[in-house]
Amino acid sequence: MRFLPVNRDAMLVELADLDDTLALLDSLNAHPIHGVEELVPAARTILVTFRPGAVSAAQIADNIRGRDLGHRTATVGQLVEIPVAYTGDDLHDVAGLLGVSADEVVAMHAGSEYTVAFTGFAPGFAYLTGGHPLLDVPRRAVPRTRIPAGAVGLAGMFSGVYPQASPGGWQIIGVTDVPMWDLAREVPALLQPGYRVKFVPVTEQIAVAAGDAQSEASTPEASTPEAKPESAVLQGLRMRATGIQTVVQDLGRPGQAGQGVSASGALDRTSLRVANRLVGNASDEACLETVDGGLRLESIGDNVVAVAGASTLLTLLAADGTKRQRRGYEPIVLEDGDQLLLSEPERGTRSYVAVRGGFDLPPILGSRATDTLANIGPAPLVPGAVIPVRQAVGGAAIEPLLTEPPQLPSAAETVTLDVVMGPRDDWFTPDAVATFGAQTWRVTAQSNRVGLRLSAEVPLERSITTELPSEGTAVGAIQVPASGQPVLFLADHPLTGGYPVIGSVATYHLNLAGQIPIGAGIRFNPISDVKDSK
């Protein structure tokens, strides 16, 4: 057992095998540690997120070391039967790899009872264990760019069902029409950790026809941002233009790891809180998060808005045609028909627009945040979209910000981010670890809310080249794929990943990371106040 640093509020527990991992997970669920907020189990690890003010990493490690992992304590989970047509594109390839017939592959797969070990990769994607011991096959050498929803696949000793159409490298042996993820259900994910699963063979004609429809219909869809017909909106904001991307964000939906859902939420949480404070809202109210200017709002009825975050010139175009320049970080009164324009920022990249009363949108899994990777929450806004606004009741007084706004980086500057090294820095050569902190990394145009894709002259070379079993990833994690060019995970990152994480941006620099423009440079500064508790 090893305890590896992830960040100031997270650590990775590495265990001998999946059995020990599940035994520890059972123990932690049955007897929680005070201050631990979330657990993300994987094949050989558990990512533990905690409140540093309530418990330390050393205290968590001491508590876990004293636990008996000799037996499982979990009760038997409910049984879910999944009909499968075994017509997958890789069925005969799998049979060839194993030296058996396709019918024997089907018999082995359908003849076992599986258990949901953990979730990840995508909302509703469950890693199933307990299959026939012969069904141990590698991932495809070349992943497919698109696997349909409902595809049943194998990878190593795991079996799984794709909840939505996505790229993937699993060996596909069948298809089902049962949706793994459905927001209309009280619990959207069909399969939860501990559940038992039985695959039931069905005729090709029934399942393939249903599966073809399922491949599109079951993909998680973001909800429309318009909660009621436009004619019924007496107070709201109409999108005249939305720039590169404008989405609804709040502080996210933590605590959904059991369904394979990351927290998402605003990339610059401080700016979202400040914008809300300026209009008298609760600090966690949903705002608009917009990238690199170009947003143009029209007020329906009278509203009070405020803009925080990127250094952006604001233009107020009144309904009578007059034009005035306004500043960010102060409340702005909009009368019916007034428009507010946000120009391209001089510094920073993301602006947050709060409106007094908040947006009248239904929460999904407890949040109004848009998760662009998982397609959960309001859809990214488009020109013409109308968002209703709730009438403000009480709340704090509206006043300008009394302190100076933060100095955010421009695209011409280089930003220094503190980094907690690990948990997999030992997978890289000593020269690569030194290069990681010594050279300047450039933010590429492929960056988005999932992560900042970085590029530099010298890629990072690994000393361990074997495949890393999927393990939990935290916001701020700097994952290094085979190219050696890192990806800095932001709020919409996947819950688990299969590439080594060399380090994570310190929690106090995450807001800054979310404001770094494309083209800017990044220097990583390793800090040593978080130790490996082996």
C-alpha cells in the first residue's frame, strides 16, 4: 500500500490489486473518515478528496493503514439483467485472440455474473469484474473514433457498456438497447458500484434494431437553456451574440463520482462569487461564463447585472440608441431593451455575468452547471436563446467592488503555476522531470473547458512505458499522453484516466489556470510541502 500526493486536498491510495481496492472502498464507505469528501475507486487505486481544515493526508494514511482488508464488508447489490445481441465488430477477433469460437466467447461472457467495481470514463460507464478468467483481452491497438451507445466491450479483465457514443479502444462484442444513463430516471446511472450484472443473449433482429436507435437516443443531452416559452418571459436575458462559447456555470455538482460524473462548474470560481456579490446574490448562484468576448445581451424587463473575471471593455447600448462605456466589477442597471456588449479581453480569457435574482433554470443533479464533456446541464448558449431571470427576494445590498480586480495574464505573458508533483512523476525519466519545470509550455488552440493542451520543444519522456490502469484524476492534474505533451485538466475533465499524471496545479492557482489565454506561456514551479506518505 502506498499513499501518493495529488494536491493539497487530495491523495491517491495505491493497493496491490482490485480485491484490496474494493475491500478498502467497502471499509471507507462503512466507516467514513471525518473530513473525507469523495472517493474515486479504480483498478488499483482510490482517489481520496478531503477538507484540509478537517483532516490531514497523514491522518488519512494512518487511519487506512490500520484497516483490515482481509474481507469484503459490502452487502450483495441488486441484480441488473442486460439483454445483448452478440454481433459486435470485434467478436471474431476476440475469439481468435483466445483460440476459441465466437459462440464460446458468448457463452463465457453471458455465463458469468459481474459486479460493478467502479465507474468513470463517462457518466454511467461502469467497470464490471467477475467474468470468465479466460476473457482477458487487450484493448485495440488503434482505438475507434466512434463507438455507438449501447456497445458491450472487453478490456483486460473488465467488461463494460458504453453509455453514449464516444471514441474508445475496448473490444466490442455486442450491443444492447438498455440505456446506461438517463436523466429522466431518479438516479440517471443504471449501474452503481456494488450492483450485480447479468448479460442475457437475445436475437440479433430485436437488439440490433433497438441498438441502432439507442446509439443516438441515449447519448446524454444537455437541456435547453430556455425554461419557458419566450412569450411568457417577463424578465430575462436574450442572447444577441454568444462569442466563441457562452455557458451557464455555478460551483458545480460535487459528490457524483459514483455515477461517473465530475464536479464541473466555473473555471474561475472567485470571479463567479464576486459577480454574484456585486448584484446581491448568494455566492453560488449560476452565472454566464463566456470566453474571449463577443457576448451581446439584451435585457427583457429591467435587470441588474455585473461582470467579473477577464479585463473586458463593456459597452451599454440603451434602447434609445445612446451608447456608454461601463466597467466591470460594478453593478449595471439594464432597462427593458438595453443591450450589453463584452469586447475581447486585454487580460484573462473568461468573464462571468451575474444577474440579480439568478437564472430561472432547473438544476440537474443539484447544479445548473454545463459539463461540456459529459453533456450534462444547460446546452451552450446560441444567438436568440432566452434565459428567464427569477425575481430577486431580499439579498445583500448592491455595491461596487471596494478592492482592485485581480491582475490576470495576457496572451503575451508567461504564467507561473505552483505544482504538487505526483502521483506518477516516478514514471518519467529524471531529465523529463527536470524539463517539466525548466521549460516554458505554450497553451495551444485545442484547449477548452476539459483542459489546457500544452506544447513545448522537448516532450516528456517516460521511464515506465507499460500501460497504466485507469485511475482517478483531479481538477488541475497534468496528464501526459504518449506524445509527451501535457494536458492540464480543468473543470470538465474525465473522472478517470489512463495516462500518468506528473503533477497537479496547486489548488490556490486553479482559478488562475482557468484564466490563461491561448498562446500564453506556462512555467511549472514544483512545491514540496505535500509529501509522499509511503
